[in-house]
Amino acid sequence: MYFFIVNLTSRTGKARKIWIDIEKELKRKKVVYEAYVTQHKGHARELARELCDKGVAYGEKHKGERVCLVVVGGDGTANEVVNGMHHFEEIHFGYIPTGSGNDLGRGLKISKNPLEALERILEAREVFPMDLGLVTDGTGNSSRFVISSGIGIDADVCRMALTSRLKTFLNYLGLGSLTYVLLTVKALFTMPTTDVTAIFDGGEPKRIHKMIFVAGMNHPWEGGGVPMAPGADAQDGKLSVCCVYGIPRWRTFFLLPILVMGKHEGRLKGFEIINCERYELKLKRPMVLHTDGEYLGEQTVLAYVCEKGRLRVLK
């Protein structure tokens, strides 16, 4: 049984045509499925919670039949779904990327052709046990992420992208992934920094001066294909934490192309990648936080943990 959660507004509405093609294929193949279209922000989370309960009940009634929750949408929709999911051991996860960034699809090596992505799910014989990240703020609020969670300028860029007319325009041209790079250039002109105390895997406190951003990566890419942590592995039980700090504002403009090309690891002063199962951050002043590009306010205290093999992805 396949339960589809569909965001028709992703990629500036182009997902509607994609879903029509997917449904035609499902009916042609006589696949047993139910489809639910999101109506507002947060609705995918609500649907995921309800459908996990429904899926477990269906699985108990039809012993041995696979139950799969399939997301048709962008990275933000996938984020909502994993934050609404439960019964992770009994529900499989499928993903058909239709967003502008598609970093999850890139990380899972999913075809950009929606019908090929659908075929992969329907014919899957293996399960990819994918790690999830979990971040908890100073008030105890927690949020999972499939791709990344960052605080600082990368989160500020994600916040701007949520309401950016530039993103809408570039999506129409099929160049939506450029949004994040162009908005980063804009953000560098007013780039704020702060001092941070970080603890990785319970070790000694590490002082990070003039922090620009710290991004916990589950997959190598965020922001529409920027390889923040080229060696990140969503099956190793660790987050690859990309720390960028102590770089003068004028110099960041020259270093941005090196970051975009993924040539920064171990080569540039002020760039550091630390692999760990958990870490904590305490900021001197509040900065913007994101999970998978979703804005989560301004925070000063954060605790991260990697949930090893939490999500069972059909592959």
C-alpha cells in the first residue's frame, strides 16, 4: 500500500503537472494507493502523523504487505513529513523530488525524472536505513532534519529564500538552485558573526571566534547543490559539521566559489569539518536557525544528535 503526500505548489506550481503524470502511471500499473494534497504550511506534518497510524493498521490487517509513505514535493515537504512520522520501523519512506533545491534527491541519487523515481520506489527490493539529524533548542523544542541544519548566514539565506521573488523567477527558468548562491552573495555584505562555545561528542569545549555559520550535514549538499561537507555519509551514524569562522567579510567573496566547488575541506583557513555523533552550541548572541531550509527563529543554545538508520528509505 502506498500513501502519497503531494505538494502541488513546489517548484512554483510545476509540481501539479508532474503529479498528473505520476497518477496516470499509477493507474496504468494498477497500483493500490491513496493520495493526499497539502493545503497549507505544516499540513504535510499533520498528514504524515495520521497516515503512519493508518499505515500500521493497514499492515496489521494485511500481513506481509509493504506500507510506504511517499513524498512528492521539495526538501521542505520531506522535512515536514519526517517531523510528523512515527512507527519508523513499520513504515517505509519514498521520495519523488519536485522542488527547486532537491538536495535530498541529490544525496539519495534519485533520478530527476519523476516517472523514473516512481519506478524506483515501486520496484525497490532494498531498504536504505538513512540517518536523521535532530536539533533541540534552549527551550526544549526539537526538530528532525533529513539534509542539514545550520545556524548563521546559511540559515539567514534559507530564511530569505522562503519569500524571495528571485527564487520564483529562477524556478520559472528552471534555475531555482541558483537562488541560494545569489542570496548568499547578497547576505555577505551585511554578514553578522558571533563567538560560540562548541562541544563535540562530549569532549573539551571548543571556542569558535567570529562564527559565520555552523551547519550539521547529513548529506553532502545543501542550498541547491552546495557541497558543504563533501564527505558526509547518511549511513555512518554521524553528522559532518561544517564550521566557518574568523574570515574577514571582504575575503568571503573570493572564497565563496571555492566552497561552491567543494574544494574547501582541509585547504582553507577558517573552514573546518568535524564528524561526530552529537554536538552542542552556545552562542554569545542569537542567530537564525534552519532545518532543511525551514526557518526556526533565532537561537543561542542548541543540541544536535544523529539518529542512526532511523528512516527506512526504499531504494
